[in-house]
Amino acid sequence: MLKASESPACCEASSSRFRKRPPALSCAAWKSISTRHYFGLLDRWLSEPWTFDRRQRRPPRDPGQRPALADLHHLLHNSCFSALETVGLDPYFGVYHTRRYGRASLAVDLMEEFRPVIADAVVLELLNRRMLSPVNFETDENGAMVVDHEGWRQVARSWSRRLDTVARPPGIQRSISYQKILEYRARRLQRTITDGIPYEPFLIK
């Protein structure tokens, strides 16, 4: 796996274009830059025969990481949605992601910092350890590539193991499972919204 020092240098070359723009636009622009380079690195983290040339919007049309990512991001979204409801926050009223009909924008906000360490980590495990193979993907009636039934059983097992994996989030002195971390971070977000307490990003070493 690549080290952080091997990642592309994208900030300096692009920063001057956004420094004088409104803060909201700058934030969106920086996210676009980081997303592009992150998915470029994701391709380098994958073992053959898998590749990830670019991020593809739904529905995915090729086998491998894209349908697996879509499934895992859906599971993560549902977990974040439940965590927000547990602490009394409206999952549809977003902070970074604006309100859009039918989109749980606050759940999307919360899941952003957990995509790499939960959902994407599971995808890398499934593909690099050959727990999924090309035969585990099929085309549905809409022409989208999806994980088949047997593949889904493997996805569910890996997802459950990842949620049981422990880590220590900022502000707490002991390690807890990612399942509990989601609720803990939802509570921190609730305190940020209601009490103005600064929200520290979730980081792992």
C-alpha cells in the first residue's frame, strides 16, 4: 500500500485559483480536487486484475470496485442515518451538503470522513484478498453491474467485521468499535450544531 508521502502533490498547484473565491465555493473546489486525487490513489492500491481509472456515477457499468463501492457506501449511509436519528438529529438537514429532495444530506455529511476507513477499506480487502472475483458480478435488468447473491454474503460478512473493528476517535481515551464511533461522532456533531463546540475531524494513525 502507498504511503502518504507518495500521494500526488495537488494543493500547491491549484490553491491560488480558489483563495479569492467565496468560502463555500472554495470548500467545494477543494473537495473536488482531493476526490480526484484520492480515487487516483485508489487505483494504485488495487491488485490486478482490478483497476479504477476514474470515479463513475451510478449505476456502475463494469465489474469490480465500482459496484462494490456503491454497495458499501449505501451501507455506510444507512448506518450514519441511524446514528443521527439516535442522537435526535434530522438526517435530511445537511451542513455541507445542501438540502435536496429525497437526499439525507446530513447523513452524507457524516459519512464523508468514514468512507476511506470503513467502506473503501472493505472494498480493498474484498478485491485484493480475492474474496470477490469477476464471477461475483452480474448485470441487472437496467444494465447496471451489481454484486451477485454469493458476493453479497461476502460483502455482508466483511462489512460486519469492519464495524466490529476498534479505533480511538478524538476526544476519547479508549478504543471502541466503528459501529459505536459512528454514534459517538453523531453526538459530537449534535453538540457542534446545538452548543457551538468545534467539530474535530476523525483521524486515525
